[in-house]
Amino acid sequence: MTTQTLPLPDLDGAQVVVPAPDSGPGNWSGAASAFQADEMTYLAYRVRRPLTEGRGVSTVVSRSLDGVIFEPVCEVFRDEFGAESFERPVVLRTPQGGWRLYLSCATPGSKHWWIEALDADRPEDLPTGRRTVVLAGDDRVAVKDPVILVDEAGRWHAWICEHPLTDAGDEDRMTTAYWTSTDGLSWQRHGTVLRPRPGEWDARGTRISTVLSLDPLVVLYDGRRTAAENWHERTGLARGELGGELMVDDGAGVLGSPHSDGAFRYATQVTLPDGTVRCYAEMARPDGAHDLVVTSGVRS
């Protein structure tokens, strides 16, 4: 496995694109996904408050010409979906030309999550779009935080974070499974492809956050060592073949914020029309809040 030209983001010069909704721990803007279309960068992200103030209260879709200054396009609220919280969304344009927003929804009074989709002709119309539950989860597993893309042949790929619900108190554990689809609504699971590693910095959970390359498959992922590090994940890199189990590239190192809880998570990457690579991520700041930031370039 090669460890040359490691595409981890460079945090020097990171710019805030969406500030946290307030100061202090639990106030986070992030869990974003990015999508490039019509020379515009689209971001879908959730706005989160502390546990006592509502958790993930809404999902926002914004767009930008330069990839730095964003304007909101639409917003959806958790109460409209009967959800206790929102986590990572995905926004994209389908091969048919419509727009789709995937939402990670928390079932009230439980540790269960499901994934729902909204379809509309325009991104502005997504809040009133057609709703489809695409992955329901069950009493054994919660599903959330998707990474979704469509390849040049029109095949849909998804990497879904799965939380086991069988052992009370351990529901924060996470692995990533690979799924495929012909339409992005009905999915087939192909198995777990990224697992925690006992004794390592990612021993408690591994969640793929963005795909850098499909062939060969190269991804960035969130990891944490302990349950206490829930919400404070850092970012690593893994490699492998599509559909197979991925191997962590330890030579790439681990990327975390120098501030507060060290969180640098939910990294998502796009390439602008001029070839500029931009990475967006949720990053801890000194007061414990998390901003949504953008970085350019990779570490040497």
C-alpha cells in the first residue's frame, strides 16, 4: 500500500464558512456534505444546539460561487419529520436532473436513527419535496451519516454509518457499511467495510466521511478511541478496493483541531471547475463550539 502523496487536508489557513450557532460546547455547525454543480458549490449541513437545547434542530442547504462565501438556499426542521435530532445530510443532483436531500433522523426517545430523502426539481423546493424513507434501520442497528455518490455509469454508491443497538450503553459504537442502488432510493447492503481497531485511536468507531477516489478506493474517515470521545472525532485515511474491507493508512497520520476537544470530523471534499480542491469539515474552536470550515490543499 502506498503512503505517498497523502491527501489529508492542510489546516493552516482554514476559513470559517458557517460559524457555530452560539458559543460553548454543543453548539455546532457542520456534519456537512459538499456537491459541485453548474460552477456552484452546494453544502448541506446541520445546525446543532446542546443536548438541553434541542440537539440537531435543522438542516440547511447553501451554495457558493467561490466555495467560501455561502448563501442559504433552503432549510428543513427536525420537527417536520418527527425527529428528535438531525445529523449528517447529503445534497446532490440526480442523473435525471432533479435534486435530492438525504436526512439523518433520530427516533425520539431511543438511540435509533433512520435516513429519509426529499426530492424536488430545484434545491429551493426541497423542503416541500417528495419524501421517501430510504433506510429505516431496525431494532438492532441505527443508520445515519451517509456518504453518497453516483458514478459515470449511473450506479449509486453509499457508505452508511451503522450503530449497533443490541447492547445498552454501547450504542455510540460505529462501523461503516457499503451499499449500492440503481436509483438512490432502494439500496442493497454489501457488508461492513471499515471497522474499529482495538488499541488504536479509532478503537471505538470508524465512520467514512468522504470519498477521495473510487478506483482505487481512498476515503477520509472519522475515528474515536473511547465513548467519551463521542462528538469529538478526528480524521484519518483508509484505502482499498470498492466493495472490500478498507485498510487504514497509518502513514497518513491523524488530523485534529488544535483547540478544545480536538474535533476535526465530517470532512467532505469537492473539486472546483478550476481544479482547486476544497475540503469542508466541522472543527472545534477554543470555546468548545464547532465551526464549519474550509481548507485548501493537502499536507506535505
